[in-house]
Amino acid sequence: MDEKRKKRKRVRAVLSFGIMILCLVGLFFAAINIGSLKVSFPDLMRGLFVERIEEVAVIYDLRFPRIIISMLAGAAIAVSGVLFQAVLKNPLADPGIIGISSGASFAAVLITAFAPQLYFFTPLVAFLGGVVAFFLVYFLSWKEGLSPLRIILTGVAVDAFFTGLSSAFNSMSGGNMSGVASIVEANITQKTWDDVTTMVPYVVAGLFLACLFIRECNLMSLEDKTVRSLGMNVNATRIVISLIAVLLASISTAIAGAVSFLGLIVPHIGRILVGSDHRALIPFSALSGACFFLLADTIGRTIAAPYEISAAIIMSVVGGPFFIILLRRSRKYAN
């Protein structure tokens, strides 16, 4: 009976991966062709690889960077959520909810406003902001241990603090500094290939590091004393994995702005479809996060055309009720 159950789980996991890959590929090509400018698939391929076609060149310069940034940011945020939930032993942890994204956003706003010539280093500065926010949440939540509810409440307060500071800077600039406004509002409309080039190495490095700690993430689900008996330094491992999670969240925030609930929703869906083993959960969450964020961005730029709604707002509208449902169904988080 157990063998049959394991086989069903494996089949469901394989099917889930296959369906998610197909959805992501289909959504990628749909997003390319959604908008006022449309090209056929043969013309798109010819314009990309054979000869210059003006319409394809415009799509390549305007839509491709936005699509790629959506996918990279979605993958990074989703995996960040998986890592935070593993090390904090809190299924409600999300880099947006617990204040990491807003801390990174505030740091990115500072460097964009006062040192725009250092733009390439924005993800690193955002990472430092995310680290400060994380340790604030960790320190303020500690009271003879970590309570899941206390982490959430402290994170909400830290998030409100840094979000307020970022909004204040945006208001003081009169909304004239487009770089600051795009981070505060999570607007990726004007992103270019330079933004993609800045983002790619950080995201690839972060995802690679996350994969290196898959075994440790699985062990973190056990009691700390059990993990220590296996010879692992729990506190050091928790800090290292947390820093990787902060890095992934900060990278996406520095380029795409602060996005909440994506790192909460995707891991939960992943656990339902592929299980809690991080060997499957991390890669599946990366795929799903890329798909969800791209879907949110595509909906946002078409639902009220010619106006746009940022992907962050779409995710908040969907994620808010999702978070409330999880909180109400899980009484143990209130301890």
C-alpha cells in the first residue's frame, strides 16, 4: 500500500513539473504577443534569428526584458519563501510579509536617489538592507524561542516601518525620480536589458546556493536537538540559509520592487503537488514562481489597458485572502 502511495506521489510530481513547464513556456510566448503590437510566431522567430523586422525589434527591446525580469524575480521570491519557511519552521513566512522585501526596497531607494552612478551595485546594497530587516525581525521576535505568530507580527511592523520610509522618500522627490518610484510601486514597465544583465548573475548565484543546501533544508524540519545529534551546527546553518533567502528576495526587490505573498502561495502549492522534500520543492517553486509572477504582470498590463496595474498589486489582491485562510485553518500558528 505504501509503495502504491509513493508511486502515485512520484507520478503526480512528474506530471506537475511537466504541466508547469508547459504553462511557463505557453505563457512566455503569450506574453510576448499580448499588447497593441502583435507578430506571428514565424515572424517572431525570423526577426529574432534571421533578419531584422521592425515590429520584432520593438518587442525585443520593450517586452522581452520585462518578461525575463518577471520570471527571474518570481523564481527568486518563491525560492526565498521556501528557504524562510524551512529555517523559521513557519509555513506563513514570506519575504514580503516579514519585512525583508521592504528593507531591501528602502536600501535600493537610497542608492537610486543618492548614488545612481552605482546602479550596478543596487542588488548588493538591497541585500544589506534585507539583512538588516531580517535581523531586526529575528531579534525583536526572540523571547525564549521563536513564535511563528510573533515573527509575523514583528515582520508586519518592520515592513510598515521600511515601507513608510521608502514612500516618504518617493513623496519628497515629488514622484519625479522614476527609479525611486519604480522600486516603491514595484513597476517594471520601463525595465531594459541593462536591468536583466544586472539581475541574472545574482539570481543564478542565489538559486545555485539554495540547491546546495537542499539536504540541510530537509533536516531543518526536524527538532533542533535531533539535527544537532546528526552533527549539524543548527544556528550557523540557519543563518547561512537565511542569508541566501535574503539575497534572493533582495535581488528581486532591487529590480522589480517589493512583492508580497508570492513567497507564501507558491511553496504551499508546491507542497500539495510535489511534496515537502526540498529536492523537488525548490526547483518546482522556482518554476511556479516564474509562472505566477509572469501571469500577474501579464494580467496587470492587460486588464485595464491602456493603464497598468503592477504585479505586486495583483499578488496582494490574490495573496491577502490566501494568507487569511491559511491563518484561520492553522491554529498552531497562534502559539
